[in-house]
Amino acid sequence: MPAWRMAEPVNFTTLDGEQIAIVGPNGGGKTMLADIITGRHPLLLHDPEYDFSPSKKPMVADNIKYITFRDAYGGDNDRTYYLQQRWNQMEIDENTPTVGTKLQQAYDMALTTEGLDRAQLDAQRDRLYDFFKMRVLLDKPIILLSSGELRKLKLTETLLTQPRVLIMDNPFIGLDADTRQQLRVLLGEIAQKGQLQLILILSKTDDIPPFITHVVEVDHRIVRPKVTLDEYLAHRQPMPDHVLSKETAEAILNLPYNHKEYHAREVARLNKVSIRYGKRTILKDLDWVVGNGEHWALSGQNGAGKSTLLSLICADNPQSYACDITLFDMPRGTGESIWDIKRHIGYVSPEMHRAYQRDIPALRIVASGLKDSVGLYVKPSDEEMAACRFWMEVFGLKGLEDTTFLKLSSGEQRLVLLARAFVKDPELIILDEPLHGLDNRNRQLVKEVIDTFVKRHNKTLIMVTHYANELPSCIDHHLQLVRHD
């Protein structure tokens, strides 16, 4: 199948005791190499050869487990997922699976796997629960989990099965600093004991943990020779100070303004806002004012309520209409529709990425931002399509306009969604983990685009990230949320 073919034949061998990082730019072929290793794609000459000893499990699928980027956003039911589902309490009933039921299913399945010892499995389960603080989540419905909590659940599920080889696509994204460090320690200890061989697919090359022994670089669908970590670090190219060209920056600054813009003194005001789901308090008596032209960083642990807070502002959360919220100097519920609000907000989030399952051309995805829809149901004007092409070029996507969304790499998909958020030149730009899955160059590019965009008149920013070094230099306000367990 040409769509899944590498530019050159692939030679790849991993030896017992090696812990490997697969690195390379977005769209370079990293995930494709992982799919070849796991046998997902039929090969022309011969299938991969495996020797999983001393594992006693007979099936390849029991010995190799693969956690993909998409798993950060949910489980097996993404086809039925819609953007507001996470905050819609009407979707929750006694049949809604909880974290506890999902982990019990994984435990029971692991017990049926040949070669696993029950006492060893119990010890592994207790250790994972403690590492990821899963016990406080056991009664929480899956639908209410944050993207970081979903990733911790998926990691716990997979590690319970004790595979011989574990391939993880960007395992650290979406996790707060404490959990990232816990995961590095856990994986390092497991690797040191020889229980598990790790293959990490990393977009952030400054994310390579010290237990990695070898690195394989994949670029332009060419798999480079495997080298030691020390060799790779010694020859790694430094990131340039500036990625965004002066010409493109000037073009952003000189974009024409929309005469229908809101010019509010206070872009958002929340008074004593509280959000509860059953017995769980997500937000409690929150007061927050976002002034025009301010640039906010929103931080907090996984599950602290960051995405829930943003869903209130974007009117994706049904509870927003029961709260005392004023947007663009207009109290919520005074006659404005959800579409009146969204017309002035550009938004990117893990939930949005998960909701996009339509395999339509990337240019149409960007154009859907003009209409605040998931699909594109109204034909844009020539002027609007020119704006879409401009923002695709800004985010390094020129030439991918006709490539359908699900054929893009996860990093390229994120860039398309960023172009979708910026294309309508919104007064408020809300970016929830916008750099998920982006390589070093694209992370630098997006930060520079943000810094340039907010220099325009009447632009306000709210941004969430778990990496302090991912914040653009324009940030001048900070709000930290604390989790209510």
C-alpha cells in the first residue's frame, strides 16, 4: 500500500536489554515504523521475526503492547464521541464504566494470560495504583476523566498485562510534572530489572529519559541506523532562536481587522463558580477576571479542572448556564446563543482533537473554524479560503491542503487544528495543551506564532500546558487550580 510505504526498505533490529527511543519530525514516519515493528502493516518480503524469551506467552499480541497518541483522548468508542460529551452529565448513568471497572477488566484479562503469576500481578497492580494515584479515581466515570487522567488509566491498564515489549507514543504528554517524573522512575526501574523492553516514540527530543540506551531517527520516511544515546546527543542539532520568518510575522500583524469584533473591557468574569459531578467537586467558588489584552497561563495537576474551566467559557459545558459568568461584558444567559460566543473564540483542546474523526481534506478542517463546526457544511468564499491557506502556510502545512485529516500524523493534525483556531482572527484564543505531540521545531514555531498574534489589537490569550518552557514569552498572568479529591 503506497500510503503506508517507507521511502526506503527498513532494516531494524533491537536486542535484549536495549531501551529505544524513536525520534524525528512530525510526519517523518515514526508511527509508521512502530506499525511495522508490531506487524500492523503487511510487508513485501517477510514478516518481522520475534524472540520474546524468557516470556512464556505464545501470542505476539500478548508480548507486544502499543499505546498510541490517540489513546491520550479515550478508549475504543471514539466513533461515538462528540466534543461536549465529557461535560454532559446526562450521559452518566449506572451503566457508565468507571476507572475501577476498566482496571478490573484489565486485571481479569491479565490473569487469563499464560505465564503470569497472580501474586506478582497483585504486587504490580498495587504498585501502579500507588504510582499513578489511581485509587482516588476508581469510582470516577471514564467520561469525566481529563486527558492526563485518561493517559494514566491507559498506562496502568497496559502495564498490568506485563508485556515483553511496550511501545509508547509520546508517553509523557498530557501528564503533570509530578506524574511525568513518576513515570520516568517507574519505567526506569522496570527497564533496569529486565522485565520489559521499551520503545518510546518521542516528538520532544529533550524528553528522552536517561534509561534509554539507543536512538533511532526517522525522517522523510527513512529509518536511520540505530545509535547509542550518547552518540545521538553528541550530534543533535541545536534549535534556532527563531523559526517564524520576519515576512510571515509581518503578514500576521498586518491582517485586516473584522468590523464585527467585540471590544470588551472584561473578556471573561466568573463569580463564585462551582462545578460538581455527583459527589465530586471539580471547581469550588472560583472567582476569575480576564481583562482585554491579557495573556493567561492556566496550570494545575491532572484532574484539577483546567479543561472544565475552559469548557465553561467556550459554552461547551451545560453547567455554564447555571453559573454566574460574563463574557465580552455580556452576562451568560441574557439572550446570546452558543454560536454568538464561539464566533469570537478560537479554541484547541485534547477533547477537540479526539472529536475530529472525519477524514476530510485538511483545508476543509481549517475552513470549518470559520463556521465553528466539526464538518464543513457551508461553502466558504474565495477570501475565506485564501485565509485558510495563509494559516496553513503559517503553521508549516503548505502542500498538505488536500491530504485528508486521518492520513496526517498526530502532530500534523494538531497543527491543522491550530490553523482552524486562528483562521477567524478571534478576539479570545484558548489553547489547551496546544503543543501536544509537536516536534521541537514546531513547538518553537507555534510559540512564536502565538507571541506575534497577540501583539494585534484586542487579542486575549488563555493557555494550558504542563511544561513551563512551552509557555510563550507574552504570558503576563497566571492562574493555578488545585485538585479537590
